Amino acid sequence: MASFFKKKLKSHNSTISIKKTNNGDNDNNDNDIKISPTPKNKIEISSSSNNHANNNEIQSSTNHNKVDNKINTQIENNFNTNTNTTNTTNTTNTTNITNTTNDNNINNNNEDNLTENNTSESNNKNKTENDDENQNIWINVMYDPFNGIQTISDCMDLVDIDGNNEHHLVIADFGNYRNNTNINTNTNTNKNTNANTNSGSLLSLNDDIISINKKINKNNEIEPTENKKNPEKKVLKKNKTSSILLSKNDIVLNDNKTGIPVLKIFKDDHVETRISLPDIPRSVCSFYPDSRSSHPIIAVAIGTTIYMYRDRYPYIKMTLPPVEPNPLEEEAWKNAITNVNNEQKMYNKYNMDLKVSNISDSDLSLNEVSNTNNSNSTSSSRSNNNNNNNNNNISDISKKNKEFHSKLLNIVTNLVNTLISLRDNGVIQLTQISIEFLALQDLETKLAFLVGNLDLNIAIEPTITTMKTIKKNREEEDSCSYLVVGVNEKLVYIVNPNGCQVIEKFQLSSSIQLMSVYGLYDVKYHIIVGCIDGSIYYLTSNSCYKITQLEYLPVGIITFEKSLIVGCMNNTIYSYTTKSKKQYSIIMPSPIISLQGISGGFKKIKGYLVSLQNNEVRVYSDKNLILLIPTPDKITGMIFGRFEREQNSLIMITKNGGLIIKFLKRNAKSTLDDINIRPPIEQKQQIIIPKKTRLFIDQTVREKENAKEMHSIFQRDLFRIKLIAARAYVKTFKNTLNPISGIPTAKIKMAVEAMGINVNFKIRLDIMNIGNNIARNLYILFDYNQELFTIEKPMINIPIILPGVNYTIDCPIKQNVEAYDKDINNQIKVLLCEKGYGTPLVMGIADVGMCQDLLEVYG
Amino acid sequence: MGRFSDFLIALGFMKKKVNILCVGLDNSGKTTIINSLNPNKVDNGMIVPTIGFSIETFSKSKLNLTVIDMSGQGRYRDLWEHYYVDVDAVIFVVDSSDKIRTCVAKDELEQMLNHKDLKKRKIPILFFANKNDIEDSMSVADCSNALGLNNVKTKNWYICSCNGLTGDGILTGFNWLIGIIKKILI
Ligand SMILES: Nc1nc2c(ncn2[C@@H]2O[C@H](COP(=O)(O)OP(=O)(O)OP(=O)(O)O)[C@@H](O)[C@H]2O)c(=O)[nH]1
Ligand SMILES: [Mg+2]
């Protein structure tokens, strides 16, 4: 059964797993199924005492390296060895700390929990006393604050696993990820690069180090080539520490059974089956693969892979087809790789002639490279003197090495340049590998990457970010479904899990982040996709368009037949129709954590749940707030639906790992339906109308009696206002103060802006021809007090202004010394004139502030 | 007493028909229990979830019983209250292996006890903690606690553990019910 997993798992390059025998945490059930990566270079250390032993083990190995370094490196390398030692001590220290703090964290968490619970309970009391209705609607089945589950709404589902109409809760638990944030990011990046089994930058480097270490340990008689391996380690040092950290954290992970991601299948309120997951899950879905089967499949999206489970056992593993890179990009890589290969062949040939053994490996060539790069060829040759009698040979080698290195560097710079130009052209979307390659720190690391991954294939397997199901042709729960998968590589796939073929593929403009599906695939369906740049797309069988571009990033999306709901980072829920019309928005009292649709018995209403940062979950139906559920903690994951045999259950996971189960009372449903039909509560609130005062009554009486007069007075005043406005308009027009010129031949707009606060100013003019004709023969004049200002060019010729183009003209202006103590208003008038006309087209006034205040301050 | 009541029935003084309402959550085993009580029913091993309700009449212990077997599914539970008016006894079946839903059963029980048609009447309630054969199921005491039976002071009630499939324990409870009914009716 597990064979299909094994195949994949081999590709995981290396982890160090440590078995602890004294740990009582191994309480896993018999039906434990592990999909933990079985490492290629498995180093098992069983320790009976404690973690310190492990540390020692690793420390000793690193020490070993250090010793070797000392032997081999000379004075120039002292600095390096120093850093090396600090590095090693650092790593051991940090890992120690993580080990101990782990426990502390848990304790702290618990304490936090307790205190939080206390406070929130008191809050609860207040709240619940306020609305009895809430109490009556729910049956509180249980609240277990220390269940230790970390998950999100996407990773929860209610599945009828055995086909006997008992819907068990299925949760993909992230494990103790908050205590191990380091590795998560690490493993994630690894995962990305590791999508191609060949590529993994960090891990492969790690591999190299291990193999090198082994070699060093093996051959203690130092050969000249072996000598040169050590400097290489320095090049990879940065990577090395991180990789060691990574493996140490892996140990922490494996130590703690609750720490690793697990697929938990519940029975009632307790976990019945645990299936270890290889990494942090992204999404969990359940579906029926064909109409005949009575047992559903649980699909878990992890990284690039969808793992499917049936009857609590692994069933199929599926990866999406790799995203083909752009041919230009591929070409660049291919070239570089073949070039490197050629160079290597040449180099090897030469070395064969010299009859020096052990240089065939790419590691070694890399190592040669870094050696020469460190330009300690003299030192190495000196050390070589001790061991090798052939002086000539050595200097020859180092010369050759230098040559080889520079050639390789050339290749890399070429590759980098082509990739950068491809990237900057903006037409081509580079693959993740190229982007990460360009982001590597310096040429040397880039070179190391290239040489270490000569079998690289940049076609990348897409990383799944979201996954949903879509029913094929029947509404029924057990009808066969397809999977809809959104990936980081800007694609949405519809996949038939039965045979694992892609049925439909949508290319979007940005990474997919959120998704919601409505309808039946064969009849009518739509997929609403939220992208990482805040755009929302509508995808259906024969069309695909952008619904809107949100100003704030979306947190959750739910779609109904004709509308959709988006919760955004600005505490607001927006509703759009699928025809991209905005309907309404609801402002929440605090940030939205998650959004979840209500399925089940509420087909009629557009119900959805919103969990908020202020410890409450709100149930909305369309725009009406139906229920407000105060929770003891922040809710990160929730699901509403059929749980076990209960139709309307709400299951919530708190931020601190608590599990809350609530059932909706039978009679609550009808009240909810009522609420939905009723007008919103706000409508019932009475508007406080002040009492009619004496004054008001008098006024109305007067209005009744003198209606005619009042009307005529009002009319007269109105006309007066209109007249004044018209006059003012004419005046501006005459003075051409209006920023837009009114002459029919040339319609020109000019904006004047004074910039700067010191003696030297700048007036910026934005001139635009908003008419249809080309304006010619214009010039700009500055009208100013020459005593106060000096303007280099008081007249600027503008030969031509094309329609629609914005011309920006900057004129530097200097304030004269005489002006400092003069306290007169100092406007500069800017006149835009046409040659041969008396009146200017446009006039602008720049108010230039006097700088004497500033001068007073600054001397 | 037996001969006397027979006599009364023969004379028509005693009510012949006794209405018993059988309620409980879905899948708790109401139909199974009633079938095992019903001498007319042949056990064919096929019990499907009841839709709406089904009425069984049979005579037992010289009483003519009309047992109304309600469906326990959520959407049919609204029907229960329509039969409260002319009911002489209630059988409340709890699935003692379904721990997570005992609170639902408790809720339904409270709603029933507080219903206007039942509140004032002194009606015996027989609780069956069914499915005691299933491993890890609740004991009678646990069931009684979970349902909050200690607070039920206005009614005559009795709880017994039973197994609907084999019939173990059903008669114990049922005989108690018959005894009470006879006492009330005479
Ligand atoms: N193991 C076990 N199973 C039982 C027992 N009693 C009933 N069952 C099973 O429980 C299931 C449901 O029984 P039903 O009698 O249909 O339950 P019900 O209360 O009538 O259900 P609804 O009509 O839907 O309200 C059947 O499959 C029975 O075989 C019992 O004592 N032990
Ligand atoms: Mg039944």
C-alpha cells in the first residue's frame, strides 16, 4: 500500500531522524500510517538519555570538521576557522534553546490559555446574559481548550468515511508549528526548490557537505585534492548552518509526536485515526470519485502533491503536470549547463593526465574553484608541500584551477545576464527556480548552485495553494466530483481524480490564493478566485473575467449562485454579483480571521460564518447578521454542517488549539429562517424625533400664511446668487486665471506648483493640451518683482504642444538677498501666451512663501 | 387484581386502548425495541429508518397497546408534540453508545417535558439506554446523569439498560411501564 509513497519519499534528500526510547510520547495507535520522509542519508541516533546526547553527537561531528580545518588551513584562513567555530557553537546553542523553550512554550501557552479563558469566560457571561436568544439556539456539546489542534478552515472537513451516514470530523493538523517557525519556513523553501527532485538547493548542498565529511573522515592521509575540499566548506558555510539547524529542528519535530502535521480522523469528539503527513497541509477536501462508490476519498494538498486517502489508508498520490518554462529561459539554462559540462570534461581530462585520483566528482571541481577563488593557492601549495613531493605539479594545478574557475564564472555571469534581461523585459514570467537563483547572494553561491545541479530541470511542479471540489452532474452528496486546484504558478486546474487527468486549465495573471466553487460541472458552474494581488476572477466553462480589483487583500471568499462574498484585510466584507457589480459592504468591528460558508440545511439562505479577532463568530445571511457567537478564544478554523448524525453542527478550532462543538437546536432553524425573511434589525430601531416646539409651530403657520411672498423672495435671491457666480466666472475668464484656456483654437490646461522652501525655488508647470488641435507658437512669461527674484529664463518658448501629452517644465527661481527683509506678498505670475495675441491664454499664480522666517531660525 | 381488571375490561369500564408514544433520537433503536415487543412482527432483520411515524397495535399483558413509533430524524421531530395530547405513557430511547448526542437527547427531553400538553399531566416515562452491547457505551447511571433525570421530579420515570437486538432488558422496563399504567387506569 505504501509503495507508491516510497517512490516519492526517496526524493527527499536528507533528514536526520532521532529515535528517543525514553520518551513516553510514542502513544500512536496501531493504525498509525507514517508518510514521513524516509531519508536517503538516514542517520539514526538512538539516545536513551536526553537531547544533550544528541547535541553532543552533532557537536562532535562538527568539531571534527573544525579540527580538519585547523590542520589544513593556514594563517590566512584563521578568520574563517574562527567564524566556523562560532557558527558551530551558535548552532548547538540555538538548538539547545529550542529544545528547552519548546517545553516552556507549551507551558506558557497553557497558562495563557487559562488566563485567557478566565477573562473570556467572564466576558462570555456578560455577553450571553445580554442575549438569551443565543443560548437557546445552541447546544454546547463540548469545549476542550487543550486539544492541541492547529488548523484553518480549509483544512477541516466533515466526511462520511465509512459510508454509514456518520460524518466524522477530519482535520489536517499543522502540528506544533508555532514553536518551530524556523523549520517551517525552511522546509517550505526546500519544498519549493525540491519540487524537482534534482534541484533542492539547500538540501543538495547539505548532501554535499555530508558526503564531503564522510570522505574527510575516510581519508585522513591528506591528498592534495582532499586538501582543497576544506575551503569549499567555507563557501557553503552560510548554507551549512541553516541546513544543520534544519536537521536539528527536524529532530525536535520527530521527538514530539504532537509536533508533526497529522491528518486526524475523529470519532465523535476524540481522534480515532492519525495519519502522519509529510509536511504542512494546505487544504483538505472529501469527494466521491465515481457515482458507484459509497466510500469517499479524502484529498490532502501538501506542497506540490495531492495525497488521497480512502478508508483511512493512502490510496493515490497525485502531482499536477509541471509548468513548462519559457523556451528562452530553458535555452539559457541548457546552454549554461552544457558549457559547464564541457569545461568539466576538459578539466577532468587534464587531471587524468596528471593521474590525480578522485577529481571526477562535481563536488571536487566546485571545491577546486573555491580554493582558487580564495586565492590561497600559495598556502594550499605550502600545505601540499608537506604531503606531496611534486611541487611543479601543484603550481600547475592551481594555475589550471584558476583558469577553470574563471571560465565557470564566465558561464554563470552569462546565465545571470540573460536571465536578468529576460526578467526585466517583463514579457516572460521566470520560473521559481530562476528567480531564486537570481536571488542567491553572490556569484560564488550561484556557481555552486549551478555546478551542484547539473541535471537541473527548470520545469517546475506547481505548488498548490488552494483546493476545492466540484460536483459533476448531481447535487447529491455522494455524487461524483472533480477537484479544483489553484496553484502558486497562476493556474487553476480542474482535475478528474479518477485517472488523474486535467480536464480544464485557466491561466490567470497572479498567484492564486483563495477559491470558492459553485454549481455542477456538467450543468453550470463558476469558480471565484482570489489572487495574491487582490484581484478577483470569475471562471466558468467558456468565459473568464475579472470581477474586481480589491484595494485590500482578501481573507476569504464564498460564492453563491449569483453573488459572492469577500472578506478583506480592512475589516470589511464586500458583496459582488458575479456580473462584477458591487452590492454592499459590511464593516466588522475587528479584523476578519476566516470566512466559511454554511452548507447543509440552509440551502435557501446565503449563510456564512465570519470569525473575528475579537473572539466572536458571526453568522450572516446575505447582509443580515443572524447570530453572534461569543467564543472563548480566537477561532482559526470552523466548519458548519453534518457532524456524526447531527445535521447542523458548528465545529470550531481556537488559536490555542481548543476544540469547540456546538449543535444548532432543532427549533432554531425555523427562527433563523424567520430572521432571514424579517427586515434587518436596524430597521426596527426607532428614530428619536424631537418634540414639536413652539418655534416650529409658529414657523409653519407663518409659512402657510405668507407662502407667496416667501417664494418670490427666495427666487430673487437665487437669481442674485446665479448672477454673482456668472460675474465671477466672467472675471476669471477675462483675466485668464482659469487654469484652462478658453480660446477655441487651443484648449490648454496649465497647473502651477511652487516647490521648495528655501532661497532656491522651483516652479513646476504641468501643461497639457486638452483640445484636439496642435497648439503652436506658445511661450511662457513670468511676471515677477525683479527686486525680489532672479529667474534665469523669464521667458520660455514652447514651439509645439501635442494634444494629450503632459509637458512638465521646471523653472528654477532664486530669491534675492533684498527680499529677505521685505514683507510684501510675493506672487509670481506665470503667463502662457500665444505669439501675436495680446491676452495670455492661461495665467497661473504661484505663491512663493518668504523664507525670512527660516533665515531667522538658521542664521 | 388481574382477574378483576379482566372483568372490568369485559364490562367496558376500563379503557382498552393505551397509547404509548415512543420517541428518541434517530438511530437510537426505537423501531428495533418496539418490534421486539410486538408479538405480531416477524423479525426479518431489516429495519430501516422510520419516515414520519408508524403506528403499531398489539396487546400485551391484557392491554391493548397502540405504540406510536416516531421518527427521530431532525426534520420529523416537530411531529412529536402533536401526539402529546392523548398519550398515556412515553418511551424515550437513548443510544448509550452515541455519547456526543446525549446533549441533544437531553434538549429534546426538556422540550418535551416543558411542552404545554405534557407539563401538567402525570405521565410515566420509560427510558431505555439502548445498545448496551456496544463496547464503550455509557452505563445507566451515566445516561441518567447525562439526561439530567435527577431534575425530572414531576413525572414517574424509570431507566433501564437494554439491547434492542437481543431483547435483553426490554421486558424489565416494559413491565414497569405496564404496572404503572394499570395502576393509573384503575
Ligand atoms: N449494537 C446494537 N445495535 C442496535 C441496538 N438496537 C438497535 N440497533 C441498531 O440501530 C440501528 C437503528 O435502529 P432503529 O430501530 O431503526 O432506530 P430508530 O430509533 O427507529 O431510528 P429512526 O427511525 O430513524 O428514528 C439499526 O441498525 C439497529 O440494528 C442494540 O441494542 N445494539
Ligand atoms: Mg425507527
